[in-house]
Amino acid sequence: MIARRRCSTWTPPYWGCEDDYGVGLFGRDDFERLASTLAEIKGRFILSLNDTPGVRETFAAFRIEAVETSYSIAGLHRGKGRVGELIISGP
């Protein structure tokens, strides 16, 4: 029998882009609340955010892997090359 593990993914707005989901719907302090919530869940999780000092500080209690990516949604970032992204996971 294959053991199955549950893992949740979280997709908050990027740090510095909090109003992208709607003005006032997600604030900078919500990242702190998210980190606290993730610290208390019993299952595994994966969270992807832009690589900023604030993200690294807020989620320092978790595994953080720095990767590079290029954004392509709606072509908004054409010509900007590779950017830093953090894959945050736990436990």
C-alpha cells in the first residue's frame, strides 16, 4: 500500500503587492498571521512568494529554498529576466 501525505498550497499576494487581490483585503500584517497559522497546522504545506528581506524574516522558522523564475502572467514582466522566488515549506 502506498502511504499518502496531504499537502496544502498557499497563494497569498506577493510581498509589496498586497492590494493586487483588492484594496484592503490583504495587508502586510496578514503575512505575520499567515506564518503563525502555518506554524500551527498539522499537515505539510508549500508557499511561494517573491524573494524579499521581509518574506525571509517573516517565514524564517520554515524551510526556505531560493529559486529563480520568470513571470509571464499577461506578459507584464517581459524583458525583466529572471527574478528571485522563495519556496517556503513545512514541516
